[in-house]
Amino acid sequence: MYAATPAFFIGWIPVAGIIGILWSLFITVHGLKECAGLSYLRSIMVVVVPIILFVLFLVLLLGLIASFTKVLNPLYWM
């Protein structure tokens, strides 16, 4: 939770919010390395893999929704 403070603190500023999110990710990776005793590679994977899986899930979900809206559209059958 402490690593998310920069994102919460400056997240409402449009450009600085991106910097705050990146800084929060860096703090999280560094904190995992120091506190959990992981290497940098494992710490990065612990942070990045869930983000990639979440984005992949969203893309698949949006594709599924788009395919159903195309098939269920009455104009599609004409």
C-alpha cells in the first residue's frame, strides 16, 4: 500500500499521473526485492505478469462482447 502513494498523490494530474504510476511500480519492485529477498527479475515478473494477464483478459472479454453484438444485431442477418 505504501508503494501506491505516489500514484494516489499525483494521479489526478494528467501527465504526472503516468509518472506516479511508473514510480509506484518501481517502488513495488524494489520493495519486493528488499523485503521478500527476491531478485530484480522475479520482482519485475511478480508485478508485470498480473498486469499482462489482466490486459489479456480485457482484450478477450471485449472481443467476446464485440462478436456477440455483431451476431445478435438484426441488421447483420440481412
